[in-house]
Amino acid sequence: MSTSRNPQRLVVLVSGSGTNLQALIDACADPAYGAVVVAVGADRDDILALERAEAAGIPTFVKKVGQFTSRDNWDHAVADTVAAFEPDLVVLAGFMKLVGEDFLGRFAGRTVNTHPALSPSFPGMHGPADALTYGVKVTGATLFVVDGGVDTGPIVAQTVVPVEDDDDIDSLHERIKVAERAMLVENVGRMAREGFTITDRKVRFGA
Ligand code: GAR
């Protein structure tokens, strides 16, 4: 990814409470971070993440799957709307939808997602619950470049947290999210400032 534009423009897609979004917004307040959130998009309304964006004065948009006659049409509309904000990097931060072919046709290689498990273990919507059920002793979060699979793309960074004996899904997910936010902020910043390459699934910082 080229870093010629400074700051790099981020479009962030969300579905929930938006604590990862908030961490990015806070980091972007420092010009030295090298990135700015230019828009926040969601697949649903009435979520805290959209309130966080609005409180920060960031433009928002909502595209619900149900508003469209097909999933492909939804994907096309999301891609069109994201494109209008001319992002350098698209960040899926708790976005609970898979983007489709049209979106990836335009943003593959510059869309990242954060997943609350250590890939390739426990892909999908229930990473913390699946890790707990399996009985692993450590889990964490993975930042990856989105491809056509479910949480399968080239890995940018991972962070590890312990699983405690008395954890339930919420306590484990909260511990993951603390580490996840730090990982997201650190690595999106590096992507913006240093650029990155992907060769044989290996993501490396630098031009
Ligand atoms: C994060 O833990 C993120 O990894 C997860 O949702 C949470 C969103 O938290 N995403 C997924 O599970 C995607 N499959 P947030 O809304 O507070 O940022």
C-alpha cells in the first residue's frame, strides 16, 4: 500500500459498541499517527458505534441488507458508498457481515478486519465462545487483510491473552478486546505510516 497521502484516509465499518472504532478515533487525534477516520459505515442503526462517530463529527452511513433486493446489491451499495470517501484503508472493526465480490474487487489488499481469536483457530461470529468451549489456555485477537474467506486473510498482527478458569464468554471477550484495541491502533498506524506488502500470505511493513 502506498503511503503517499498523509494522513491516510480510513473508512471504518461497524456493527456494535464501537470500542475499537473509538480507539482509532482517539489515536487519529494525534497528527503524528498518520491517519484520519473520514467516514464510519454500519449495517444497522441505533448502535453505540454510530453515536461515537457522530460525537466525533465523522460522517456516517447505514446500509442494511434488508433494504436491498439481494446481498450482491447490498455489497455493491456499501462498496459505492465507501468509495465515495476515497479511503486508503478500510477497517472492519466489529463489522458483523462478510463483504462480497464487488467490495473486494475494489478494496482487496487494503481492507483489514479484526477478529477476536487467534487465527486460524475459531473463525466466524463466535470466536470467544468457541475458544472457551474448546478449553484453550490462551486466545487473543487477529488483525488480517480481508480475502474471500471467513477470517482467512493474510495476518497483519496477533495478540495473546490468557483464558482464566472462571471466565465466561463476556469476561473473556472483554479481556480480548483490551488487547485487541491496542493491537488495532498500533498496526493500523504502522500500515498508514509505513505502508505494507503481502507476499505468499506474509504481511510486512514498509514499501
Ligand atoms: C470485537 O471484539 C471484534 O473483534 C468482534 O466484535 C467486537 C467488536 O467490538 N468482531 C467479530 O467478531 C467479527 N467476526 P466493538 O464494537 O466494541 O469494537
